[in-house]
Amino acid sequence: MKKEFTAAEIKPQRGIRKNKDKPMKRKLTPLDIAFDSVNTIVMLFVALICFYPIFYCVVASISDPTALAAAGGFMVWPKGFQMEAYKSVFANHEIFSGYMNTLFYVIVGTLLNLFLTIIGAYVLSRQKLALKRFLNLYVTLTMFISGGMIPLYMLMKGLNLLDSRWGIILVTAVNTYNLIMARTYFSTIPASLEESARIDGAGEIRILFEIMVPLSGPIIAVLALYYAVTHWNSWFNEMIYLSDRSKYPIQIFLREILILNEVSAAQQDFAADKMPIAESIKYATIVVATLPILFVYPFVQRFFVKGVMVGAVKG
């Protein structure tokens, strides 16, 4: 007669995991703990170095100008409190127009960049593309060889794009590195999806916008951020190709305040009586020009790793 055992009498055998779905935790050695501790301290120190300049600008922008000039150096708390610097910044019509111009360059420029980059990447990723190797090599060479500033300026002049907002957008319409990154991502999408669509009668445009683009959300988010940050920080091309100050982006006005120590007429009248406020205006302008783009990063940060990994594979 077979003996029946109760659940309490059945003991699990040694070496056999009770729950196979649960990952096994490796016991940390003293060397592992020391490495993790040093790594955490170093990364916190690097993060502090990166964060403190932004924090200092915010604190200095709301500090009392006289106390700020007297304090100088390291500061972790506002010296007094005032918002006159921000009032002066937002009262300056050039700062406001620069903000509007920057938003135009960022929004319209990024949309055009994405459209052209996606179309170019899709074409270069097709296996049956004629002269595919030559075209990919030709595109890659533009990363290392360019005509230079003067030929580009003459081209812009010949196309009647000088002193034009569209000239600023078109001069950087496609970034070669971003194009290669998008092409590589499109190459990783299974060819069977494209073949199935062709059997159903889909053409190239339908395959691109109804199959490739919906499956390329991560790379599109990364490209959008790269292009948007480039447009937001751009000032050199605008300084060369624009002569009308009403079309300047905010970065040029920020450059004038920080490097050339130029301010608008309203700020000059204000600074003549109270020179210390000029420092607070400088920091307030940095905060106004920098914080908006920083708020975008947390929303697309999760796409960064995938975007960098895609860019690391050249196909």
C-alpha cells in the first residue's frame, strides 16, 4: 500500500529553486560593494558638477543685485530676493521677438528635418535601391568633406535666401549622422512586413507612412530631440545669414549680453543708474533661454539608449 505524504512532510530538495520564475540574486562580495559605492560617489559628484551651474544661474537671477555683487563665488542660497531682472528681460521686446523666432525655427525646422530625414533614410535603407553602396558612401562623405563657409554663403545669396527665416531652416535641412542613424533603424525592420504590404497592393509612400513610421517611434523621438536642441542652440548661421534683428533667435541676444556685454536701449537706461542689475539680467536671460529645452529631456530620455545603440551599428 502506497504511503501518502502531507505537504508539511515534503521538504524541498537542496539545489532546487522553489520559484523558477524569480531571478536568482547573486551574493555581493566586498569588492562588488566597494565598486558600487565608489561608482555611486563618482556619478553623484559628476551630476553635481553638471547641475550646479544651472542652479547657480537660477539663484543668482533672483538674488539682490548689490548682495550678489558683494558675495561672488560659490552660492547655494539667494542673497535677498528680487524679480526685477526677469521683469527687465520680459520687458525687452527683442528678447520676446527672439523667443518667438526661436520657437519658429525649432517647430518648423524640426518638422522639416524629420520629414526629409525619414524620406532619405527610407530610400537609402531599401535593399533593391540602384547604386545603393555609392549613394550611401556619397552621403557619408558629406560628414567629412564640405564646401566651406564662403561657397555656402554664395549659394544662399544665389538662391535669394539671405536675411530669410527659411534660409536658416533650409541650410541645415538634413544632418548626415541623423540620416545614417534613421537608415540603420529602418534596416532593422523585418522585410516580411514590407513584402506583405506589397502583396496587398501598397506602394512606397503607403509602406513608409503606414508601416515604417509607426514602427519607428523611438528613433523619431531621438531625431526630433537632436534637431530641436540644435535649432534651439543655433546662433552662428543666424549671425552670418541674417541682418534684420527682428529675425534673430534668442541665442544671439543672449550672446550679446554674455560676450559682447550689449543690452538694449531700455536696459542701458536702467543699468546706468544701477549697474549691479546687469549681472542679474545676464543670469535671468540664461535661465529664460535654457530651462524650456531642459524640460523636454525627461519625456524622451527613455528613447536615448535605443537611439544610441542604433547609431552605434553602421549598416
